[in-house]
Amino acid sequence: MENNLKQNRLPAHPGAVMAAIEAELAKFEKEERARLGLSTEKKQWEEKVNRAFYADQRAHTTILVSGLTMAHDHFVQAGLTGLGYHIKAMDCPDNDSLQMGKEYGNRGQCNPTYFTVGNLVKYLVQLRDKEGMSTQDIIDKHVFLTAGGCGPCRFGMYVTEYRKALRDAGFDGFRVMLFEPNGGMNQATGKEVGLKMDKDFFVTLAKSIFAGDALNAIMYRIRPYEVEKGATDKAVLECREIIMKALKEKSSILRALWKSRKILRQIKVDRTIVKPKVSVIGEFWAMTTEGEGNYRLQHFLEQEGAEVDIQLIAGWVLYNIWQARVDTRRRMTLKAMDLGTRKGLKTEKVGKKFLTLWIAEKILRGTFKTFAFCLGLRHYKLPDQNENARVAHEHYNNDLRGGEGHMEIGKLIQNVIHKKAHMTLSVKPFGCMPSSGVSDGVQSVITERYPEAIFLPIETSGDGAINVYSRIQMVLFKAKRKAEEEFEETLKEKGLTREQWAKKVSGKKKVQDATYYGKHTVAGTTANMVWELM
């Protein structure tokens, strides 16, 4: 380079000298890049995605499902098996899944990503290393089906994280399919798709979800009051088998639920024990999973003497219907300019869309009510999303849609003003932006406005279970006192002592029925029995 500079007889002006040096360096860099095979052209990174799953591959392809409760996952497995697919419901993710997810995933992801993708990688590694299946066979014969989504949080990046972790774990090209009704499974190749999202698919999926919701809801009502420890879990497992058989064989799901009801009624219960009711809300995956992803939160609360009030998937579906209705109402004023591919109204009749949404909600509520009746789930009302939005709007903009949106705010307020729970526990992954970063900040205002509210937010990170349990125990102590005070006030209102109440209720046969549940008046189950029976 020095000889070249001399030969070029550099001008004496300093600026000219520097320009000549920069030109020579640029020439040298270009030559070296060419020699090393490094391209100087900058290109936008584009992920290579394998979505090749076609009808002729169904016979030898297993679709892996995971992410909901075990009841939901098994019901989906049975239902889709009945439609001719090979389905495998994966085990609930554990801490080994978390560690594997962190090993192969990017930094800064939240627990649902780490646990779910780690669980998938762990299963595939087991197929390869323990069962002897070749990597190529694993890739060719398996598909992972997961929920698709967008939004301001990391949920919109989940599918990319799944593929990145699979690629780094040695399963490059493994198919991760998005479950999206707007065409996420379609392939413009002229071939019939492997997973047909037609009427049969959605009807089967709806049956699986509503059956799972109803069974989970009644399980959490019965288990805290069981006389024989483990009797509820044993009965629920038997019910699952009956429902799975009906879904797989395409027989009557209502008959299966009715048979399950008879099994559940045999569980011996004692609902004279006063227990605090704890409403679990928060980030969808964290409040839904039943394993180490939320420190087995539901079981811990029950062990500590609480009754758990869970959130159902049907409620989330209602929230999506509410969103569609609100968005349509606002966009219809600019109908001619609304060219959006997903929600555009220019070519759609607004009245027809509103009617479709109204019918969808009526069908959802009616179907769930029928399922609940057959199973023996009494006095259970799905949330009124209009009321939820109304009570939350003063504190949280309903247009913010990340995570649970305004629902966490609305749920806490309704738990207080309608006496739906003694304590509200909000659980979310560590650093969850919509829930921890936004909702929890607003909740501090709610608890000031409603000082009677007992509210505890917790974050999960895979470790720190002891710290979380300790915090729950301290706040749960307040909820227990509140439940006792509520029960005493109810007895006083009815002019009864505890002894008189126990004597009167012992002779009532309906109370011995495990599916019995008093109509809602106050938060506590035992206090509601007093209001209804006395």
C-alpha cells in the first residue's frame, strides 16, 4: 500500500492526502472481501420458513400440540384424531424445558417462550437420542401447531423464536405452523393443505375447548372441599377418558358430559369449611399453565386452604369478539377508505358483520351453558366484556390491546364491587410488558380507590418459587380473615350460630352432591350456601 501511495505522487494538501488514503483502503477492503468470499452487498435478512404440510403427508405426520391446560390439550388431541389426524399432546413443560429453552433461545424472552420451545426441543431430542429416530425423520414426520398472534409484546415473535431454537438444536427446517383463522395455514401451491381449517375442524376445536373449560371449572370448585384427598383428581381423570373417547369416536359429547357428571357427584365433599376464594388473573399462558411455569400456583393455593377461581378460554374468545365489534364500529365511518386485508370494510357489509359477531357470541354462550348444565357446573356465568370494558375504561385505554389489555383492570374492579373473590392474584412472566409494565402500575391506583381489595401481583422466572410462595402466604392470611368475617356476618344476618348452621345443613341431601354450588351473593362458597339454603 505504501509503494502505491508513493507511485501516485500524493498532493501536499492534507485533505487530498486523506482522501487518497481512504480510497486506497476502500480498494484494499474490496480486494480482501473478494478473496475471502465476503459480499459487500447489504441484504435484508429473511427467515427461511418450511410450511410444507400437505394432505398426502397426513398418514405419516404427527402434529404436536401444547400450550393450554392438560384437559384442553388432550381433548384437542382426541378430537383431531377423530378427524383423521395423528395428534400428540405434549406433557406440561417443566424446569428442564425452561433450561433447554434458555440454552437454545435468544436472551430476553419471557417464560412462555422458553418453557414451550424448550419443551418441544426436549421432546425432539428424546426422539433422536433415546428412541433412535433420525433427525431427518423427526423433521419429515412431525409438525408443531401453535397459536399465532401480533401485538406490542414478545408474543408476536414467538414463532420466530421457536424456529431459531430448533435450528440451533439441530432441527433446521422443522415445521412450526401458526394456527390463525385468517389463512395462516394456507399454502399457495395448488395442493390440498395438511390441516384443513374447515367447519369440522372448528366445531371439533370448539367442543374440545368448551369441554375443557367446563371440566376445569368444576374441578377447581370441588377439589378444595373433597373429604378424601385425591378423589377429585381421580374422578376427573376418569371423566377425561370418557370425553376423549366421545371426541375421538365422534359420538355425543353431551352424553359424555352427562356420564362424567354422575362420576363427579360421587365425590364426598364438605363445604361447611370456610375458605377464601382467590381469583387468578394475568398473562394468558402464566395463569393457564398447570406446571412449573407458574410454580404450580393453583395446587399451592389449594394446599394453603384456598378455593381457586380460574379464567376460562371461552372468556378470551369473547374478548376477541368484543374487539372485533368495537373495531368495526369505529372503522365503519371510513368504510370507503378501509382497505385493510384483515379487517377492511370496503368490500364487506357492515350490518352483516355485526350480525355474524352477534350470532357467534350467542352460539358461544349457549354452547358453553349447555356443556356446563350437562356436566353439573351450576351458576357459572361467562364474563360480560362490555361491562369489563366500561369499568376499566376510566383507568385503562380500551384500545391498548397487548396481552390481556384492559381485562386485568376490569377483573379486579369487578371482583371487588360484585364480591366475586376475596383476593385477586395476578401472575405473569418476568418483565411481561403489557401486564407488569402497564397493568400493575394501574392496579396500584385501583387498590387506592378500592381499599377493601386484596391484590397481589407476582412474576415468574422459573426460579424463586420460595419467595413467591412466601408472598402469597402473607397476603392469603388477609383473605382468610376476610372470608371468616364474611361468613360470620352472613350467619348474623340469618340469625344463626355456627352450631345451628352445621346442624341444619347436615340434614340437607343436596349439599352432599359434589356438583352443588350456591347461587352467587357474596364471594365465599360456604357463605353463599347460607344465603341460598337458609
